[in-house]
Amino acid sequence: MIDHGKRNVLGIGISAVDYAAAVDTIIDAAHNDRPFKVSALAVHGVMTGVLDPAHRWRLNAFDLVAPDGQPVRWALNALHGTGLRSRVYGPTLMLRVCRRAAEEGLPIYLYGSRPEVLAPLAENLTRQFPGLRIGGSRPSLFRRSTEDEKHHIAQEIADSGSKIVFVGLGCPRQEVWVHEYAGLLPCPAIAVGAAFDFHAGLLKQAPAWMQDSGMEWLYRLAQEPRRLWRRYLLLNPLYLALFATQAIRPTAFSDRGVEPQTSEDYA
């Protein structure tokens, strides 16, 4: 088990952990009814914080920010000598948490996406993990929620008895959601992005060799070019340039961001 704490990657505190440490901390929080904010960030997720000081502040307030992308893991190793041998990929992290939740009797809640995704997702998860209990699910509103709606949603999740909430709203909306609901939920909330579509069987994951070589982005771009071209063709080169800057000047990214002044909840 590896847990070297958080390390600065372009001003974002990334948790230098492996799967075992990440899962253990989440499960411990679930058993103790403790709010615990979790995300798994690839290059795009890191860059949302780099380019937005308010979102950088949110991300730095998370309890666990796993290195989802290989380039993020490489940055941890190169800048901080963490020696991580694998990334902590959000979709895989979700499955490992679900396995432990099934073994230890911790119900889960699925929040986000669309009804046509949530139904096969729940079916596939309970088939893969027969002891898994799904306390409930709710699709995204695809707009900002009102304060009344936010409290109603949080109460619904609490009343379901769920001990872990998985959030699939897309980056950065899901991280905003997790941050803003943390004070309302007595349990871990985990932003997992495309994991919902992957595990529902609606979107194929890249081959293992592409994932291992850091080329998963190319596979995703080929799947959804209109939606993702800006994310990868603009942000990836910028990430590399900023990484080089931090390698030369380690103190270049010491600004942890600015606390948001208003609620920006997305539901």
C-alpha cells in the first residue's frame, strides 16, 4: 500500500496513492459516516484547476485526488519521486470500491447521467458484485439546482441509507457537485466521470496498451471528436509546457487558488 500524501502538480494537490490506499481510505470514511471528497484527475481535470483559480481552490480542498491519467502519475514521479507504478484510474477505482462495499455491506448511490445509463449501470454492477446493495439513483437535472433542490437531493441520498455516492456528471461539474454537497452528505462522494458510461456498457474503454502508454486520450478523441477535440488538442500541449516549467522552477505553481464566493452547484 502506497500513500505519500498530496504533492503539487501545476498547483493542484494530487494524492500520491495506489489503489489499495485509495480504496481503504474511502471505505474507512464510509464506515464512519464521514464526508470525504474524492476525484480521480487526468490531464483535463488538472487543467480545469490550473485555468480557473476558484476551481483550483475546490480541488485543493478535496480529501483524495487520485492520479487518474498516466501523465499525472508520471508528473508525480518526475517532480516528487513518488515511485508510483500505476495510475489510479477512476473507472477501476469505482469497481474496486464497489467490490469492497459489497463485501462489507455498504450500500451505494448512483448520481448523475441519464436514466438510460443508470439502469444498465445498476444491473451490471449488481451482476458483477452479487452482494452489492444500491440504495438509490438519480439522473442529472442537466442544469444548476436551486437551494431547495440541493437540500432535497441530499436528504434523499441520506434517507436511502447509502454509505458511498458515485457521481457521474463530467469534469468539472462533478467536482463542483462533490465539493458543494460535502457539507450535506454524511458519507464519501466520488467523482468518476465516464465510468458510468463504461460500466453501463455504452462506451468502450481504450485497449490496455493505449491506457498503459498514456495514449488513451487518442482513443477517446476518435470516439467523440466533436466533443473532445478542444480538451485534448489544446490542453495536452499546454499541460506538457507547464510541466516543463514546474520541473525547471518547482515554486512556479504555489498559488492554491481563490475560494469561490458564490454557489455554482450543477445537478
